[in-house]
Amino acid sequence: MPLPQPTRWRKSSRSHQESACVEVGAVDSGAAVRDSKNLDAGYFTTSSRQWRLFIDAVKSDRFDR
């Protein structure tokens, strides 16, 4: 099964041009994520639920330990 083709790639407004970060694109079933400095590496996709849970965890500082 082919990977869904992401659209509307975007990078965080807090990112700087010289620093590595990720980009997020939209897919029908959720989100696609890729390394902005290594586009040839491809991307992975998540379901809408997985993406929402990840964003909620980031916003609640669950990774700041």
C-alpha cells in the first residue's frame, strides 16, 4: 500500500533557518512528519488520534523531565 501524499508542509514559527527541526504535513488520516534538513529520508505518518495525543503531551510538558 503506498504512503499517503502529505500536503501543506509547515515548520514551527519558533524554528530558525540554521537549526534542525521537523515539518508537519496534512494527510487524510492524520499528520505526516519529516526532518526539515534531510527531506530525502522520507516521512512517517500518524493517525489523527495519535497526533492529537502527542500534541497534548507536548503542551502539558510531559516530555520536560
